Amino acid sequence: MVDSINIQVEQSPDSRLSQVDFNNLKFGQILSDHMLVASYDKGSWQSVRILPYGNLPLSPATSALHYGQAIFEGIKAYKFEDDRVSIFRPDKNYERFNKSAVRLEMPEVPEEIFIDGLAKLIDLDRNWVPSTPGASLYIRPFMFGTEAALGVHPSASYQFIIITSPVGAYYNKPLRVKVEIEYTRAAEGGVGFSKNAGNYALSLYPTRIAQQEGYDQLIWTDAKEHKYVEEAGTANLVFKVGDTLITPSAETILHGVTRRSIIELARHWGYKAEERKVTVQELLEGIENGTVTEAFAAGTAATLTPISVIGFDGKDYTLPDPDNREFSNRVLAYLSDLRYGRIEDPFGWNYVIG
Ligand code: COI
């Protein structure tokens, strides 16, 4: 085991910070100066180092490249007006990461490496956390099997790495989404709840088809009947039906931290909030008869992105103007105020590293 938290730090000799245009950040294109790299071998975590960001030496036989033992997380750090840096609910991502690890037959990562390592890395690269409005530092912890072997078995060795990237919005306009009823993201008993690389690879082909049809993203439906709405692949889904917030619930979807926070806030504010199965039919009828007044994608990268149009079977169903959506706008404003430290944090969601 790693002896408590012994993280060696090798500082980058040349910072790339001065080359960054913080007023024009795209998602995930610029990587910060440092990364954390932890190695697992022979049944235990061997070393944890913070190094200058750089390429990894990999064998072409690296098992993750062949058999897909690769999982990740998405977390964001925010800069307060007084220059302190805060990470939003990293404990939830930590829990989910280890659930993904267990399902993919990978070792769990100790809290001392995931949480303390994260805090140390962000503290070192704190000047990379943007202070520009709406921007944040996206944190990408990931782990993959590194054994150089071609037999199908759990890798004997792994690397757990954290890289970070100053980002703006993932989506910069309301989404047109297509209900997908031909292809499937996840089936019961599968890996839909885990954040593994394969779940994203399989989405690319159906998403491209939807984009050629004029949509931005998909709404995945259940594998058996394509009758129930699941998630958007890049984010979870939330709908406002009458005075109730509804989010699809299933083992096949990713249990998002943003989605959870929004549902907790809705309940705290006295809204009814339900996590349950939602049929495509219920959703489309609700848009047509005016009971579904809001729909949005919720995720770390997506934050809260309004859905403007839902396409199904060649027909587009248009939702009310995002500017007039009472709950979405309220919750987005509240979460921004909380994350940037402009208001009290009554739930203890900000992990302030100082
Ligand atoms: C996240 O929201 O952190 C994700 O991993 C989604 C991905 C599309 C960037």
C-alpha cells in the first residue's frame, strides 16, 4: 500500500499558462501544467507522483487498448472571488469511480490517492483555475489496465492518472436531441451505470447519424423495448412536468452528481421530485399538451443545458423558450452562485482547498 500519502512532486520547468486565452476556452483542448500518476502492480499501489504534463510510454500490448479496462470521472474546480479554489462534490465522483472499478474488475483507488491527490494537484496548478465568468477547471481522473499481455484477463497492473483542463461551456446553445430507438447504450446487467470508455465509444456512430439528421445529441432508450427514456450519453436528463421534477431512474444510466444535486435542491425548495421510469410517450404527449414545460441535460461538463427540441420518428417536438423556464434558470443560477462561492454552502458541497 501507499504509505499514508507520500506524493512526490516534480515541478514543470516551464509553465504554459501565459499561452492560455482564458476568455476563449473550448472544452478540453488545453491541458494544465501537471498531472498526477499513480501505479498499481502486484496487488498494491506502488507510487504516486505529480509530474509535468506529458506523454506516457505504453506498450502496444497494453491491455486497456485491446479489452477496454478503462474508466474515468469528470469533476470541476471553481475560483472564488477571494481567489480560493473549490472542488464541487469530489466525494461523490470518488464513490462512483470505485463502483466503476469494481464492475470492470479493476482495483479500487484509495481516498488518499484520489481525493488528497486531487487536492494537491489542483493546489499546485491553482493558477489554471479560470476566474473568467462561467469558466472552471475540468478535472479528469482516469484509470486503465497497463499489463502488456494479449490474453483476456484482468490486467495485473494499472495506472490511475488525473489531468486537468481549463474549460468554458461544453454546449453553448440549447440542444436538439433525437430519441434513439434503433441503437442501444446499455442493457440490464451491463455496464451502463459505470463511467467506462466503451460507453462513450459506442455512442459515436448513432450520434453521428443523429447529427446528420440535424440533431446535437441522442436520448437513449431502454434496450428491451425502446420505450423508456434513459440518458443523453454526455449527460443525464431532467424534465419538469406540471410542478414536478422528473428524472429517469434505471441501473442502466450513469448516476450523475449534477443530476443528484439538482434533485436534492428541488426537494429542498419544496418541489416534488421523482426518480422513476419515464416513457417516451409520456414525454412527447406532455410536450404536445403543454404539461412538460422544461427539459434539460445535467452533467459536470454539460452543467445544465436546456433542451429545445426532441425529435422522435421524424417529428420534432418543441419545448417552451429556455429563457422563460422558471426552475432551470433558478437552479442554474443557484448552483453557479454556490460553486463560485458567492453564497453560503448549506449542504457542504464545496470542497474548498484554500
Ligand atoms: C462529464 O460530464 O464530466 C463527462 O464525463 C461527460 C463527457 C461528455 C465530457
